[in-house]
Amino acid sequence: METLLNDFSPGLFAVVTILLLALIALMVKFAWKPILNSLEERESGIENALAAAENARKEMQNLQADNEKLIKEARAERDAMMKEAREIRDKMIADAKEDAKEVTASLIEKAQASIEHEKQSALAEIKKNVAELSIGIAESVIKKELSSKKDQLELVEGLLKDVTLN
Amino acid sequence: MYNLIGAGLIVIGAGIGLGQIGGKAMEGIARQPEATGKIQTAMIIIAALLEGLAFGALFLGK
Amino acid sequence: MKIAQKSIKFILIVAVALFTSVNFAAISEKNQDDQNDGGRVNTKEEVEAYILHHIKDSHDFSLFSYTSDEGERKHVGFPLPIILWTSEGLVTFMSSEFHHNDDGHEIVEKGGFKFAKIHSKIYELDKGASEVTFDETHHATNAHKVLDFSITKSVVGVLLIGLLLLFWFSRLARQYKTQKIPTGFARVLEPLVIYVRDEIARPNIGEKHYRRFTGYLLTVFFFIWLLNLAGLTPLGFNVTGQLAVTACLAIFTLVIYSVSGTKGYWMHMIWMPGVPVLIRPVLAIIELAGALLIKPFSLLVRLFANISAGHIVVMSLIAIMFTLKQSLGIVGATGLSLVLSFFITLIEVLVAFLQAYIFTMLSALFIGMAVEDHAEHH
């Protein structure tokens, strides 16, 4: 302890105190303040940039979600439209079929009716022809003055041969 | 002469203390390797306090 | 142009390094004291005296000394101014007037006073005395110490390191004005600054207050670290191994944490709440002694002792070169000394950083204890 105290130099202590005070003051003014301020500025800048990036990312995510939603909606709409169209088409086809059926049915009916009518008129014609024929035959038979029964029959038969029933 | 004996005693004490600090710190690090930094800092501070004590005693005796 | 400058710088650095390392060898093998064998250090006692002389502050900046062929002691270095505050005012002269004498035989007369230098301390002789007389314990009987404000080697070291710090860090500060990230050497300094701020100041003092003290902590950290490292160079500074310097640093810390201590901190110290009233004065004494004496004392002694011990060990290991010459031979002793001193120097480089770190760390811790808010505990 004694040698230590002997080594202690009050003069050096005073000089170093003054120098250190000056050094601290100068360093704080010319070095630490600007350095620490710049560092803090830089760090806050980096933090801000990070936060901005994070925000941008979130926004991007939102946008993407929006996009997806839009796409989904569009798809749903498209599906709905397709479905509707299909329904309409089906309905149209069904309607058309129905119509066609009705039309054909009526056509057939008409055709049948006309056929029937034709048939009736044909039959009537035939009847008329037959009647005329028979009258003709009968006339010729009568005109020829049929001598024999056999000739009469031959004549009827020959006449009948000429007549084709339609 | 007595100075030297005193110095020896101080060094023995400080050595035991430092050993305890170092050993326990190692155990701590082994148990929780993720806390290595914190343990080391605390270890150095305590070792420094012990060292200050030991040096103080040594120089009081000198 | 730039390349030329750089190469000149490089050559200068190499030259200084070579020069100083040669000088160191010269110092370690030869002594400044005038002795019969030309001042060589051979015996154990001489080595001890030499080492003890060299961890002290010195009034002149000696690089090396040698004995010429004529047997004359030559000293290479430069003198430093001596500034003394005597009983009758300021006296200044150059240290060369002592002619490197360190045992009080060279008397310098200035301004009506007689001065002698004994073991790196300057003594003023009593009136009428013409020579220093010693008692049997080698204490001067007719002289007393004067207040010595000399520019000693330590002061030169402080000045040099201070200027270096100012130069480096103001350049770093200026770089931020033009660019975001520093370039060159400043790029090394920036992470160190961030390290001290984020690892020492911020966690120990706390987010709220650390800004105020970071400047002091940074200054102290780099000051101590660089001075410790300067002590390892062959220039032989031992600034942080001077009690006056470490005491100065410790008292700075003491003043800072005492002045910035909150009311709660002082109340806890003087009148500890929550303990019986009778114990409070006892606690107050212990706490006050701890805060005002033991903390700064441990700070100053730790730094001083570590650095002094480091210097003593390095020099002792170098001294193996000639103390063990007889038993190991020249080659063996030199090799052993070289290997041992090399490794201990490596350890000293670590210690240089560690002590700066610990001093700053403990300062931050003490400041943090003083400024933290005590209110939340009650």
C-alpha cells in the first residue's frame, strides 16, 4: 500500500483528468454524436424500409386474395351463365321437339285425313266407275242380244278382265 | 515473508472462487447452450469483481 | 498518386515496426543505469530493479540506450518538458537536464530551487542542501516531492491516443455525411461502436437512459483499449498501469453515477426502506462505502493491477534470456524466453481488450444501477 501511494502522482492525475475531460468533450461533440445519430438514422431507415416491405407484402397478399375472389366470382358467374344457357338450350330443344311432334302429329293427321278423303273419293269414283261399267256391260250385253247363256258368261268374264279394280 | 503468505492465501481463495465461477458457468452452458452469451457476460462480470477484490487485497498487503 | 501514398505509408509503418522491434531488443538487454559493466542487466536483482523502473512513469521518452565502444552510456530518445508547481510558483525545464539520472545524484537548479529525480519522482531539495541524503531505507531525508505536472511519457501516450481517437472517429463521423456505409478503416470502427452501444451500454443502463452515457462509455472503452495495446508495443507505454490514470478513470465513473443517480437510488442507499429502523444506519454505512469507495477502488485497482502484472510478466519472461543463460545456454534461454513471451504477449492482447471491456461494462453497470427507476419495486 505504501509503495503504491508513493507511486501515485497527483500531478499526473490532474493532467490526465484535464486531458480526459477535453477528450470526452471533443469526442462527444465531433465523433459520438454524429456517429450515433447517423447510426440511429440508418437503423430507423432500415426499420422503416422493412416495415414498408412488410406492408407491401401484406398489400400484395390482399390484392392476391382480391384477385382470387374476383376470379372465383367470375368463374361462378360463368358457371351460372353456362348453366342457364344449357337450361335454355335444353328447354329450347324440348320445346322444339314438342313443336315438331305437334306439327308432325297434325301433319300426319292432316295426311291421314286427306288420305281418308282421297280413299273415300277414290272409292266413290270406283263405285261410280263400277256402276258405269256395269251399266256399260249391261248395256253391251243387252245390245249384243245374248244368245246363249254361255256367251253371256264369256262376255261378262271378258269385260271383267278389261276392268281392273284399282 | 508474511506478505508472501498472505498473497498465497489470497491467490488460493481467488483461485477457488474463479474455479467455482468458471465451473458453474460451464455447467450452465452445457445445460443451456442457447444462453451461452448471457452466461459468459455474467461470468466475466463476476470474475472481474472477484479479481478486483483479490487485487485489492494483494495490493493492500504489498 | 494514391498508390504512391499508400506504399509510402506502408514503408513508413514497416520502418517504424522494424525500428521499434530492434529498439526493444536493445532495451531489454541493456540498462539505463550507469554501472560498472556498462549498464547491462545480468543478475536477478538488476532485472527486478529494471522491471520496476520500467513500469513506472518516465520523464523522458527514451527509445533505447546502449554503451558505446568508449564505455560511455548513450541514450536514444527525446526529452520531455518538466513542469513543476513548487512552493513559490511554476518552474519548467526539459528533462534532458537530469542526464537520465534516476537516483538523485544529478541536481538541477532552476528559479532558486534545486531538484533531483529519484525513482522517476522529482524532489525539491530543502533550502541550503546541495545534495540529497538518504536514510537506511533509501528515503530522501532533506528533500520533498513537488507537484509534478510534467508532460511525462504517460501524458504523451494519452495525448497520442487521444489524437488518434479524435482523428479516427471524427473521420468516421464525417463519412456519414456523404455515404450510408463507411469505407476503408472506418468500416472496422463502426461495428466496434455498435458493439459498445448494443452490448455494453444498452443492456446495462437500460433503453431509457443509455443515450446520455454512451459517449462517455465509448470514449473510455477505446481510450483504455488503445492505451493497453500501446503498452504492448516496444514504445513501452504503461499508461493504464499508472495508478493516477486508472484512478482518474474510476473517479470519472464515480462522479457520473453519483451525479446522475436518481432520488430512489440515494434513498435506497441512505435510508433503505423495508428493513428495521435500527439496521438502516448500518446498511447506509455499508452501502455508502460500497458505492463511493469500493466500486471505484475495485475499478482502478483491477485495471492497474492487470496491466502492471502483464508488463511485469512479459518483461520477466524476456529476462529469462539472460537470467537462465548459465543453466540453459544462450540458445536454450533465448528460445525459451521467445516462446514464453510470445504466448504471454498473445494473452496480453486478449487482456488488453478484456480489461477495457470490463471497465466499460462495470461502469455501465454502476451507472445503470444509479439511474434505474426504483419506484416499481414498491
